[in-house]
Amino acid sequence: MSFKFSDLLRSPFAVLASKLDLDFAMCCTAFVVNLFNFFFKRRSREIDEGEANDNAATNNGIVRAASSPHTSTEGRGMITSSSYDYEVFLSFKGSDTRERFTDFLYTSLEDVGLRAFKDDEELRVGEEFAPELLKAINQSKISIPIFSKDYASSIWCLKELVCMVECWKTRGLKIMPIFYDVTPSEVRYQTQGYGEAFRSHKKKKRYDEETMGEWKAALSAVGAINGWDLQSMPNRREAKFAKKVTQEVFNELKKAYLVVSNNLVNVDHHVNEIMDMIGDRKSETRIIGIHGMGGIGKTTIAKIIYNKLSNNFENCCFLSNIREMSQLKGIECLQNQLFCGIVKCKVTDIRNIDEGIMIIKERLSNKRVLLLLDDVDEKNHIDALVGECDWFPKGSKVIITTRKKDILDVPQVDYSYEVNSMDPNRSLQLFSKHAFRRDYPLVEYINKSYKVINIAGGLPLALEVIGSLLSRTKKEMWDVILEKLENVPHAEVQSKLKISYDALDFRQKCIFLDIACLFIGYDKDVVVHFWDESKLFPEEAMEVLQNMSLIKIKEDKKIWMHDQLRDLGREIVHQESNNKIQKQSRVWNPAASLAFLRRHEGEIKVEALRLKSNCTFTYEDFMRLSNLRFLEVVDNQKVNYGAESRFLQHKMLSNVPPGNVFQENSNLLLQLQWLSWHNIPQILDITNFSGKNMVILDLSNSKITQHWNGWSHMKVMKKLKVLNLTECCCLERTPNFSAQENLQHLILQGCVNLVEIDRSIGQLKHLVSLDIRYCSNLRRLPIEPVRWKALEELLIDSTLIKEIPNCQGMKNLRIFTASNSAIITLPHSIGELTTLEYLSLDNCRCLERLPDSIVNLESLIEMDIRGTMIKKLPDSIGNLKNLKVVKMTGSLISKIPDTLWTMEKLEEIEAAVNQRLHVKIGNGIYRSQSLRILNFGYAKIYTAPKFPESLISLHLSMLYMKTFPDLSNLSNLKELYLSFDARTYDVRSYELPKDAMPWWIGKLSKLESLSLSSSYVTTLPTDISLLPQLKALDLACSNLCCLPRLPSSLLSLFLCNCRSICSTDLSNLKKLSSLTIQSSAITEIRGLNCLENLEDLHLYCVAQLNILPDISNLKKLKSLRVRLCGNLVEIQGKLPQSLEELMICSCDSLRKLPDLSSFRGKKRVDRKANLLLCQEKFVEFEGDETNKRAKIEYEYGSEGEDSESKYEYEGDETNKRAKTEYEYGSEGEDSESKYESEGEDSESKYESEGEYEE
């Protein structure tokens, strides 16, 4: 049984103290306190310390703090990512005040929800300043020193006071002193008892003058602060005074605190990255913009950051819903709210925006402020509220949230940050918090939970709303609600998202709806031609949609839209037609399209239609589609195009003569601009089809040849701009393109039998992109590219083309890729491609050199020569002033020119797996402040220079280094990979000291991933535990003797070949999701049952491990693999219900399996479950999609030996004991395995709720 001090102080005695006469109540309370101190003081201290250590992530909540002390944002889904474990730190001399005033104050603070750290001086050991005290002071918002007569006689109290003053100076810690039974002047000038205390310290000669000088300076500084003078108060009613102090402390904290949810997940990385942008409190004024789609969590993240910073500012202001407020009450109202919130005055009459600007600029120019402007919608909001950076003094911070990215593109904004959707795992955790009030779903609701995750698409708003809805709904109704949500979006979520849609103009809305219904995943450069024909000004519209976070254009130019926004667009189309499909402007569901055509007579106003290719549609169907602009025939099934092709004769054209769906009427589909027909039949006749308005023709994956009669009809397609013939595998020669004079995009990707491109391609003066990638039989271009003056993209990857004849005329070429091609040389004229930005030649195994003229590519941004036979880079490569990325991994380059290190814009150098490379890195690299990624894995580096602080990723092989490099200055480094193990190589030139240690690792505060491979490292620095963002740790250090305490932020830990580590304690790694131990001498894994977020546990060749501790508490464990652990005799506890994969292999000493009942009984998980159990060989357990049936297969083989192995395992009543006999057949024969269970024959049936069979 455990007790807490605060529990007793909330007893009836403490209540009496606030309502009855103080003396009587104090006697009662004192009695209880003394009794408690005598029996339970040390136990309470241990509990309090344990709680403090558990609170690795911090909490900012005032009301929340007392009831929710666990605040890890990753492991427990929390919440604020605050840096405060305690709001208040109490410093006092125990014998003077503990049993009276301090206890009253501590209780009073906790009663209003403030988490206070109350240090107990008598429980300290020795004179070393305890780390938990330093942490508590550093992480508190307010420190309250209680100055009593003997305060200065306590060394600990003085040390605490010095730490407070340092925090006050460095981060603005609020100090609120209480002068209990001394005057402020005694403290400030060290007179009377304080002077005597210092004379006593001096006599002891244990502390030098400098230390005592620091103590005196701290007393003088704090003594000068206005505080509470209890000695001067009449009656000295301490309980009442404690309440007064509590009220003032509460008000001080409340003034800037913004309430955030207790159920947030995965906000730490957002907060940390934005805090890096903000900088420290003494830096220049920072204006930071946070943008993203509605409901993505911008405001919540901004509030958390605001709460973290608020303690450092006297002047804080939060303006919410600026878009709405400006529309209702005008910007002047917001200006007035800002001004009055900072100066703490009554309402000021600001009559117009200009007057408000003048007042804010002049009256607030001397006030360092913290501002949060939420939901800013226009640039003039920023101009009117924060203006220029010089409006506020140095150190001010302004945070802006908005849906519109473009309004942040103003000089005032220093940095912008985009908030993206949540990944599926975090989505599941957030949904579970709202639906189940826990971090993971109940086993029987896993499938349903994943349905919700798919519906929500990682949008926090949707996850919260749907989770809360289901939590209030009877479980038997869940299927009905989920089915509805899959077809009809939730109204609350949609109303939030529709705000952005309503802000669009007519043309932008059309494009938004087109994307939502049709074009998600389509190439942006192709789709714009469709909108161009309709005069929708797509370039401008798409820029607006991107700025408002309604769409994204991915790196491959594909259009991306969030699922919830997609559903919003489709619901708008439904509502515009009053849910009548014949009135819809767009019909995107192929399954409903044919019924739609059949069911409605007369003209149909649909403009975009998607059909199934294996449906029956007729000439009459198309006659009623006079407004159709977009037609896509989706190939849902592979169609047989043989001699008896029924696709045309019996399915498509049931009412017309075979082979001519368009009859003889040239007026059919006159408005059609986009025809996409994958797998179009070779015999389909489109001769009389009107294609005069055709802009985009997509015939991908079709069986058409050069003899198809449709080519001749293409002559009428004068407007054609895009022709897509991707993977037309029967095509050997292209058609004549002379009639398509406006063609801009020709896509022949994957036409594997193509051997010739018609020479008429040279007449395409407007050709912008030519894609002939993976045309593996194409050996040459039909003409010299000199004619393609408009060409911007030339893609010839994986072709047999050996050379480009002449590049002279391609003045607009931006992208040239020839990866895995047969290119043997580049023409000298390539130097004339002054607009070229991207050059990819990776894996061109015949390419041995670059032409000298390549240094004339003044616009080149990225050059990729990985896997080539190139041996040298041009010495004048430094002339490429815009070059940012150089990739040369696997090439034959042996030396890097010195000029490379002087390039001002260079961001990334990749030269891994290149053992020929001798790298001499000049000291000039330190001045390359744009360099972010440096990968020299396995290259020969003899001396490591001082690297630039801008690096975020560094891969180094230190095989040839004489000393361990000093990387302590790399404060921005996120990834570090160091390898210097000689066994990988034949020769080692130098040896590091046997006790080499990267002492500087603890200084890399932003490090997220660390990989260290070395037999020379014997210890790791203890301050590695202070790396707050380290998520992945990979150690392969054979002489590493022990692991220090690792940072609690770790998500992945990989220990390989750590043969000197016998034991490790992982109990503090609450967030760890993956643990792998391989080829190690570990005999025990302590704290394994504490890893509540562990999903993967893999143990390979851990020969000394005897017992795998109880894993039944690992509620999220999905994969357990144990292989080649020869001395393992027991796996303790039951298997967790979450387990999806179990492998126990070649564990010769294992005679007792874990309880398999929960694993075999998992029948509702919508994933394939795998069980591999073997002694030398494998047994495989497979489940189908519903896991209601299982098949057990035994695969054994032996060289003629018979053996028998018996297993005991715990399970349900019918499977408590089983005997497994392995009968190994002779060499070459099939083997058999027989299971006997409860008297059954060798062919046993395993039942789990009656659903398993052999």
C-alpha cells in the first residue's frame, strides 16, 4: 500500500484548516503530518521521485496537471508537448516551514490543479546537487523561494537559489519570493541571521570565495524582487496567506495558458521543428507561419508552442478565429483586442485600420510580445496586426496559423511550416483515445477501427469526430454508421472543410470538383490542357488550390488530394444535382455509370463519365451525351483479344454492327476533349467518330499495332496536345504525327517492342515532353533533337540508345534522364543546354567520361552519375553555381575536385560504397553553410575537417582516420552514421585508441537517428540520455561493455554484435516500438515488460539468453521472432492478443512453448497471421483474411535420421498439453508430422471457436 503526502493533506484535517480556527486545525494537521513523516516519509519520497522520472514529457495544463501526471505525447498520446513537469518549484528550509506554511502552500497549489515540486531537504544524500532538483527548477514555470531564518544555512537552498537566478537570466523563469520570518533587506544584504550563516560557511572552509560570492549575488538579486512579506502581515494566518499566494500564482500562469485537448497524438515532432525555427528567446524577432488544410491540427500545435513560450513573456496575446472576426466586426476590432490584451487596458476606440496600425506600432514598440494569430485569411490581416518586424523589440515572437500558404509569402514572415496528415499507426491511436478511451482498440473492433482510419485519411478532426460519435453509439450500430460514412461524409467534418471551398471563385471551384471526382493521381502537366480548352486558367487556379492546402503537387507531378476533401467535392456534386444522377455534372463511379445511362431517357447533361470496359453500351447511349467533355473507359478486367473476342461482338455492341461503336454519324460526342480508353480493341473502328475537339487521347495498355485503322482518323485531331501510348506492347512503329502539329506530350513509356519512331516527330514544333522510357528495343532517336526547340523533358531511361547526336537546338530542355540506358558518350554540345536543371545518368555502365563542356550547364541543380564508369569529375565543376545535389555512389571516381567544397549552393553529396574514392576534404567546407547531406560511407577519408553546422545528415567511414573526429558543432544534425570496423576491409592503415568514445554525442540535441559500428568503442557517454529527439539507435560495437541510460524518446533500438554487453535495462523506453538484438552476449533483458508501445521484438543468435521475460503486458506487440537462441529454455507469460506473427526457430533448449491460445484464437484480425514454430525446421500456420480457418503445414527434412521432440504448452481446456512428434523421412523423401492432442490421431484438428481445420 502506498501513500502520498498530498493525499493526507486533503483529509478532513486540511479542510478544517481552511474553515475553522487555525490553531485547532493546525494541531490536528500537525499530528497527522508528524505521524506520516515518521512512518512513510522515505516511501513517499520514492514514489514522488518515481512519478517525476515517469513524466519525461511535460505538461502545461493548469487544471489538467494534477489529474494527468503522465504526459508523454508519443507513448500515451498526450497532449501538449510542454517542457514543464512542474508549474511551481518550492525552495524552503525544511525544519523552518515544512510542517506548517510550506505544507499548506503545497496543498493549496495542488488543490487548484497546479503541479508543484516540494523538495524535502532531510531526504538529500550528501552535498551533491541532485539532478532531479536541477531538472525540476529548469522545467518549472515559477519558482518560489521561502526565505526563513535558517534558509541561508542550508547549502542546498543556496544552490537551488543560484540555479533559479540562472534560469531567470537565461530563459525568463518567474521568481516570486516569500519572506516568511525575515525581512527583504536581511536577504538582500545578508544581515543578521543570514550574515551569521555566511560566517559559519566561511569558517568551515569547504567552499571557496567564488562559490559563496555566487550565493550572495543570488540572495541580493532575489531579495530585490517584490514578493510577499509574511512577517509584516497582521495575525499571520498562514493557511489564508497560502491561499492568497496560490491565487496569484494561478493568475500568473492562467494569463497566457491556452487549453488544449488531453487526447492529442504525435505532435512532438511538429512542435520541435517549429521551436527550432523560433530560436531562443534572445534571438531576433521571429514571425512563424503554420499552414495546412482545415482540421489538420494547426491551431492545436500553435497553442502548445504558445504555452511553452508564454512563461518567457510578460506580454502575451491570443487572437482566435481572425477570418471570422474580421468578417463580422472588422479588422479594427482585432487591432483593439491586440492592443488592450498587451497593455491591460480597457477598450480603446480604434476608428480605422490606419489608426490601429499607428497605435500598435508606437505604443507597443517597447514591449517584447508573444502573439498567436489564429486562422489568418488575408495578407492585410498580417499588415494590420504585426506589420513589419521592427514594430516590436528584439526577441518578440509571432505565430500565425492559416489555410492559405500564399499569405505567408511576405517579407515579414521568417519561416513557414506545413502540417501534414497523420500516419495510420498514429491515426489508430488518436481514434482509439476518442472511441475507446485508450491508446489502442479492443481486439474485436480492430477491423472496424481500420475502416475508420481509411475513411478519415489521417485527418485529426475526422478521427476525433468519428471516434466520439462511435463512443456514444451502441456497438451493434457501428457497421451501419461506418457504411454510411463510407458513402456520406460526416456533416461536422465537411462543414469545417467547406470553408476553404466557399472562398474559391467559379473557375477554381470547377477545377476543385474535377480533381475530386476524376483527376486525383493524374499528371498535372497533362490535365492543365483539358482545363485550358475550357478557359478555366488552370495554372492560376491550381496555385490557389495549393496555397489553400486543398491539393498538393507531388514530386512526380501527380495531383494529390486528401480523402476527406475528395469526399467533400463529390458530396457537393451530389447536392448540386439534388442527388439525381442524371443531373450530375460528373459521374465517377464506373459501377453506377451504365445503370445511369440505361435508366434515364432523353438528353443527359453529364460532362464527365467513367465507364467499365466490360459493360454493354450502345450507340444510342452515347447519342444522349451531347455535353460530354471527358470519357474514361476503365479496364477492370483483362480482356481476351483473340480471334473470338466477345468484348466487342457480344458485350459492348449488342445493338450495332460489330466493330463500329460510333456508327456512321460524325456528330457523335462533338464536345469530347478527353478520351481515355485503356486496352482499346485492335478491331474497334472509330473512323466516323468526331475528334475535332480532342485534346487528350490516352490509349494506354492497348493491343493496337501500327496497322490499327484508328491512326488515320487521328488526322482530324488538330487540337490534340497529349497522346499517351504507355505499354502498348504490340506497337513496333509509331504512326505519322504530321497532322498533330499542336502535340506537346508524347508518351511511349514501356512500349517494349517499339523499334522505330516515325520521322514526322521532327515536325512537332510545340513538343514539350518526350517519354520513351523502358522502350527496351529502341536503339536510336529518329532525328537530331536540334529541331525540338520547345522540348523541356527528354526521358530515355532503359533504352538501347547509345548516343544523342546533337543537343544544340534544345534551348529549353530542363530534364534529361538516361538511367540504365546504353549511352556511351555525351555530345560536346550538351554544354549549350543552359536551361538544363536535372541530369540523370545513373547505372549507365558504358559511360566512362563527362565532356568538359558540362561545366557550362549554368542552371544545373542535380547531377546523378551513380553506377557509371566515370573516373573523374571536371576540375572546374565549381563553375556550376546552381548545383545543389551530386550523386556518385558506385562510380569509379577516385578524387573529388577541391572546387566542389567552395560551391555556395551545394546541399547534398552522395559518394557511398565507393572504396576507390580518396577524399581530401578541405577546410573550406566549413564555409559551405548550405550543405545539408554528406554521405561518404566506405570512402577513404584520412582527416575529418570541421564540418559546417548546416549538416542534417552525415555518413562517414573512419577506417583511415588517426583520431576520432570532433562533431560537437553539428547542432542541426539529425542523422549520423559512423563506421570504422576493420573487418569490413582487407587493410587498415591506422587504429583508434581502444577506449575511443564519441564524447560529443550528447551535444547533438537534434539527433534523430544514430548508427555506430566499431570494435574500438568501449563506452558511450552518459549524456546520450539527454538527446530529446533521438528515435533510432543502431549499435554494432563488439567491445561496448554496457549501455548507459538511453533517451526515453527512442522508437527503434538495434543491437548487433554487441558481444560484451551481458545485461541491459530498457525500462525507461516507454515509446520503443521496435527492438532487435542480434549476435549478442546478453543474458537478461530487464524492463522488457515496461515497453508498452513495443510492436516488433526480434532476437537472433542471442546464445546466452536463458529466459525471455513475461511479455503478456506488451499490448501492442505484433511480431515476435526468436531464432538461434540455443540456451533459451523458457518464454514466460501469455502471448499478447495483439500478436500477428510468431516465429520460434532453432532454439534447441526450449522445451516449453508460451501459451498459444490467444494467438490461435485471433480470428477477427483483418490481416494474415503467421506462426512459425520449429526445432531445426519450420512449421507454418496460415490464416485467411478473416482468420476463421487455418491450415497447418509441416515441412521437415532430414538426412535419414529419425528424431522425436516433445513440446508442452499451455492453452485452453482442450489444448492444455500436446505432444508433437516429428517423423523425418530419409534423404530425398517427403516427411510427415503428426500431432497428438487429447487422444486424437496424428491428423489433428485444431479448433478455435470451432473454425479451424487441418
